[in-house]
Amino acid sequence: MGCFDTLYFICPACNKITTCQSKADECLLREFSINEAPLTIILDVENDSKRGNLYCDYCEEQLELKVQYIVNPVLKNKIRK
Ligand SMILES: [Zn+2]
């Protein structure tokens, strides 16, 4: 049996929760929302979508994952001494 991790997200066409699988990371049968998945899985699914292999499980619309990096400095509430 092949192992994988599952990424789930809301389809922009039908608004239902759809999933896709990735073998890019540790493949421990974990489930991640699109906002908490490891970057290795996000990039794997993005590449798969660019090859035309990402479809909604429900409406079967072809989808593309567009990855945008947002990096923000956050306060640690500690001043250097
Ligand atoms: Zn859909």
C-alpha cells in the first residue's frame, strides 16, 4: 500500500471541501488544511496542479494552486538586554 499525506481545501468553483494527496513529505497519512501544511506538500501539489493534475473531487473542475509567500515579522515581547 502506498502511503501519502492529504491536503484539503475549499474548491473555488463549488465551495465544497476537496482533497488531494501528496507523497512529498513523510507520508504518515496525515491530513492538513491548506493553511497549515508543510511547504514540501504545498509545493508538490502546486507542481502537480501546473501539470494539469488537480481536480475538485465534487464538481471535477480543474484547479491550479497558486502559492504566494507572506512573511511577517512578529513581536516576541522581549527586549534585548
Ligand atoms: Zn468543486
